[in-house]
Amino acid sequence: MSTAQLDQEKTGLGNYFIANYPPFSFWRREYVPQALATLAVPPRNHVPLGLYVHIPFCRRRCKFCYYRVYTDKNARDVERYLEAVVREVHRYAEAPAVRGRLPEVVYFGGGTPSYLSVGQLRRLIGALQAAFPWTQVREVTFECEPGTLQEAKVHVLKELGITRLSLGVENFDDHILEVNGRAHHAAEIARAWQWIVRAGFEQTNIDLIAGMLDETWDNWRRCIERTVDMAPDSVTIYQMELPYNTIFSQEWQATGPAGLPGIADWPTKRAWVDYAFDRLLAAGYQVSSAYTLVRDVRRTQFVYRDALWHGADLIGAGVASFGHLQGIHMQNLDQWQDYLQAVESGQWPVYRALAVTPEEQLIREFILQLKTGCVRRAYFRDKFGTDVVGRYATELAALAEAGLLVVTESDIALTRRGLLQVDRLLPQFFLPHHRGARYT
């Protein structure tokens, strides 16, 4: 392996995970008027609608976190923010591009949605349902941090209509949780999980991260055994990365890589996830994507993911939230005061946008669906009139030769080795001017 290849296998600064296309760095403020004009006309494309609500509050900022979160807001700040989110969502409900449409999926992400009190949750969800009744909702996901839960809050979440509860475990070792900046401890995981199981949610998920600072093989094996014992409906496993705006990345830039000696390289992280896949498969799970395994594929679906990866519209509400409506990518203002002032003054809080061309839409859906491990050729022939195997003949042939995927008459299927590193493979399917550019 060459020096360049070895360097590429080290965990360095920058985004690895591909969440959207075109890259966020190509979204611009000057495209916002086009986005707002689209909101002012009835929908051209009748696709499913989703609602994402960003709750940006945390007890503590994780050192690997790259989301817009706040740990210094008081009770009045929280109330003001929730009022703004409700106001923004109600304005979307009245916009011609959205009016009369009902969401099929709702996702509460963060930050830490479970940071909110029971009273705040009741008021927020009630106000959101007043704007968008949940009569057609197929899935409502709610992210939780173990230490913010109480038994009463868990039961209220079930009562309020949450169908998929996702617990941010990340690791079960107190030392690893502490050095990576997590706010919770292992005892809180066990306590919260008892409440969650007793509440009887339709779906439960736990998140893990392979390659946290000071992670070891022994610890990782123990984490997977604990996961098997907990028996959630699904398990999501991310591989640790170092986007530019994290605390770890700031430390790296100040001291160099020697300042973070406990960060595993990519081959090690892939090996850990590979081990987890094997152990969970042996326990009866099935692979659902590069990151997710489920116990029962007939009962446990991830509607939010699949809708977005097949071109659904998404309203993104809250500071720094991302959305996609009628072929336009949009992101909200990413500073606290800017977002609040815009909403409170009756303005749309959109910060940057990008109109997606039909070709870019094809690429977007192709690369995102590859993350499930299998792309159906007929889907792209029917929707876009394109044979993706012919379009990407050179790229697919090289990946097949490397043992990373298999092309058949009906589909493109990643091998296990390809699936474990799918995000590093996706940029070769980008348009030439998007390759090599900063992603965020």
C-alpha cells in the first residue's frame, strides 16, 4: 500500500459521512430567493412529506459533535426557542407548497430532544399537531440521551405518539463516555432502558459509535454483548469521524494528531463494525444499511430514512435545520439570535439553498440508496429513465474488480467489505466539479 493510501486510512480532519448531495459547500445564500419562490406556489411533485424538528439543547457538548447545540440556555431561552419553532412550522403549514399536505414521518433530533420537560413536550407536540395533524404519520422518531430520562417522561413520550425511540448509548464504558464528552454514564443507560422496555414502544433503537477516543477491542466486544442482551429492535453503528467544527478537531488543529492518540484508524473501525455485524447476525438481526441492523425486517422499518433516500420532501424546523422541498435544498440560519429574530419578525429563517437539477437528484438518490447495500436498477429506469449500470459502467467495474460490489441484471449489491466503507466510495459518483470539494 502506498504512503498516500496509508495516510487516507488514518482518521483525519474533515467529513467522511455522506448525508446529502450536492455537497453542502455548494449551497449558497444567493439561492434563497429561489427557495422562497418555490414555497409560494403549489407543489409540482406529489411526494411524501416529512417534518424534522431540531432541539439544540444538551447537558454537555460531546467532543465529537458537529451539530448546532447549546449547553448554556436557561428556561426562558428554551421556551422562546420552542415558540419560534412552532411559529415556523405553522408558517410552513400555510405556505402554498405545503398547504393541505400531511406528514408521513416526524423526526425529533438534536441536540437532545429528551432534554425538554414533560410540560414542554406536551405543549410542543400539541402545537405541532395543530399545524400538521398526525393522521397519516407512519413513524415518529425521538432521540434520547439516557441521563435526561425519567420514567414519567418515557411514558409521556409513548402517550404523545412517539413510535420509534432512539437511545444515544454510544458506549457502555464510563471512562470512554467521559473522555469523549458524553453527559451520561453506564448506570443511566441500564435504568433508562428498563423504562423504555416497560413503556412498549413500537420500535426501539440504540446508537453506538465505533472508534471513540480510547476505544479498544476488548471494550468493543463488551459493548456488542451488552447490546445483544438489551435486544433493541434496531442497532445503529456509526464510525467515528472528525468534522472541522468539533472540540476534538479544534484540539487536533492546536496540537496535531499526537494530541489525540486514542483515535482508531479506518481499517480498525471497519473491523469493529464487521465484528458487530457478525455477532448481531448470529443473534438474529439482519443488515438494513451500512449502519443499521434490525431484528425483524417485516416489523422494523426506518420510514424516515427510506422516504428521504427516495426523494421525499422534508421540512426542517429549528436553528441550522436542513430541509428539501420541491427540488430545493434549504438550510436555516445557524446562529441562535439570527434564527430567533428572523422567525419572530415574520421572516423565513432560510440561510442558504440550492436547486437540485434532475441529474443531481438521480445522483443523490443513487448514492444514498447505495448505503442500504443494494440499489434496484428498475427503480432508476422507471423514475429517471436511466440505467445506472450503463451510466456508471467504469466506476462499477472498478469496484466489482476490487471485490466491493456485485452487479446483476436486477441490482447493484455491495459486498460486506464495500458496505463497511460505503461513504468513502460515494464521491466517485459525484459530478466532476463536486469531487474533491469540501463537503460541508
